[in-house]
Amino acid sequence: MFERLKAAREVANQKTELKRLIADCDELIKEPGQSVSVGIAARALSRYQKLDTSSRGEFYELLATRYEPSIESMTRALDAHKEKRSPESLIELVRAVEPPRQELLRRLNRVASGTAVIVQMREEILKSLRSAPALAAVDADFEHLLSSWFNPGFLELKRLDWMTPAHLLEKVIQHEAVHEIDGWGDLRRRLEPDRRLYAYFHPALPNEPLIFVEVALLNDIPSAVAPLLDRSKPPNVDAKHYKVAAFYSISNCQPGLKGIHLGNFLIKRVAEDLKSEFP
């Protein structure tokens, strides 16, 4: 009996938190003042983080229905633009077509923790797409905004080495997706002088690598990857023998950034850095 009452109370609490979250989101969209909106956004994110998986699913469904663009507004704006063909009518059409949830996400992102939470939201939405295909438009809005916020021009390239803080190196071990890192000894070999490990970071997520690439500095083009991973082979510390940079592994660390193409930009940036280091 006690457990049933406890479960019923938790369900009621979740419904209350979800209702309050939606009220905060409605208020946030309408609030014109930036300073006031930050407080509302912080309150909304706090409520979101209290939701369980089921309630978050309901919230995402409400993002799809409650904050979609108005058909009537889009039709009026389109008709007006067909008639006027002016820059002003085009601006109004673009405003009418944009879903209100995009502006909601922009305002949530005014909070210091907003970017991290929004990336987490998208990760959960991606997991739900198969069972909730109606969220596809919501996911498209998240991807559109995150593509702008995580433009490579905004990202910081960092070389990670054995002196890098342990919590960052642990994330490298955790997220290595191509050639599993077998503990700290294996990682240390990948950070020796004849190896390089570079990662992209975002200013809003300073302790979260977004994507990283591993490079071996060699005398010749390798015929296989296995020798590059051999921990028993001593490092080649003579830099004058480095003729080849073999990019042998690249791993994404943030599932919520799926579809945000950073890999090619990272490889090109690292190649430029290595050319400068070894002209």
C-alpha cells in the first residue's frame, strides 16, 4: 500500500513539474526583456532536469505540437509575399515559417548551463525518433540551431597529453569508438612524443570534448593499424624522422551532436598544426 501511494505521489509530482515547465516556456517566449528571461530560462531548465524519462517524452511531444508554426500565419505571410515580393514581406514570411520552439531554445540557451542541457535534450530525442516519428521536425530544429552554435569557427582545438587533467583523459578512454583503449597504460602510449591526440572543445562545454582524433608520427606510410597500437614498441622520439602523419582513429563524444559534421574540419585543423610543427 505504501509503495503504491508513493508511486502515485511521484506521478502527481511529475505532472505538476511538467505543467509548471510548460508555463515557464510560455512565459519565456513572451518575455521581451533579456535580463528577466534569463531567470525564467534557468527556472525552466531546473524543472526540466527534475522530469523522469516519461515526462520528458511528454515535454518533447509538446514541443512538437504546442510550439509549431501557425498554418494561418504562414499562409497569410506567403500570400502577402506573392503579392508584394518585397524584402519586408520576405522577412515576415521567414518569421512566420520559423517554429516558435527555435526561439524557445535560443532563450533557454541564455543560461550558462543551457547549451549542455539542450545537447542532452537532443540526445534523448534522437533515441525516441523510432517510436515517436512525430518528433522529426523537433529534431530538425535542434540540429539547425546546434549546427550554428557548434560552427567549427567557434570551437577551440586542444592537444591532449599526459599532463591533461585526468577527468578529460577519462572521457577519451570512455568515448574511443574505433580502437578501444585498454586502460591508462594503453592511453599513455597513445600520448607519447610520436603520437598526437587533438580534440575540439566548445566554450560553453569546457570539460566536455566534442570529438577527438588520434595521430601517429612515422617514418613511412603504415601498411596496417595494429603496429600503431602495439604498446610494447618503444616511441620514436627523434622528430627529424617524422615524415608521415597517420590519422588512425576519430571518435565523437556527444551523441546529441549527431549530424553536426565536425570530423573533416578537425582533421584539416590538425593537419595544419602538424605542418606548422614539422615544416
